[in-house]
Amino acid sequence: MTAQQNSGFFDELNRLERLLLKDNVKLTQRELEVLYWAVETLDNAEIALKCGISVSTVKTHKNNLIDKLPVQGKSGFHKYLLKLSKNQP
């Protein structure tokens, strides 16, 4: 990742964090990264590569996200991802 791409990545993480605060949601840095890549529509294997973690760990983070976000189940999680992606600047 170039410095400019890196800057955009962190800007987007900050934007997501601000949106989540509106819903009173506090995530770990890794959960936020997994959420970012999920919003970007990467699958679990691609997220694992981007984050340097196993696919199993990605699934664990996604399950934790479902517990923390104002959603019910995986379908609610996917609707929330869509909502976040539509809030692009």
C-alpha cells in the first residue's frame, strides 16, 4: 500500500468509527479493520490476507461484530454493511 493509499485507508477507518459512534458502538481496531474490508465487499479469505490473520479469526471477528452492532444475525449484518457503504463521502 502506498502512503497515499494508506492515508485513505485510515481516513476511511476514522469515518466508519464516527458513524459507529452514532449507534453507540465501540469496536477494537481489528474489528474495525474487518468491518472496513467487509464494507468493501471482500470475502473472508481476502479479508484474512489483508489483515494477516486466519479465515477462522475473520469469522470470529464478524461474529463479534454481529454481537456489537445494532443488527440481528447475518442478514442484518449485511444490511448494515450496505448502510455503511452508502454513507460514503
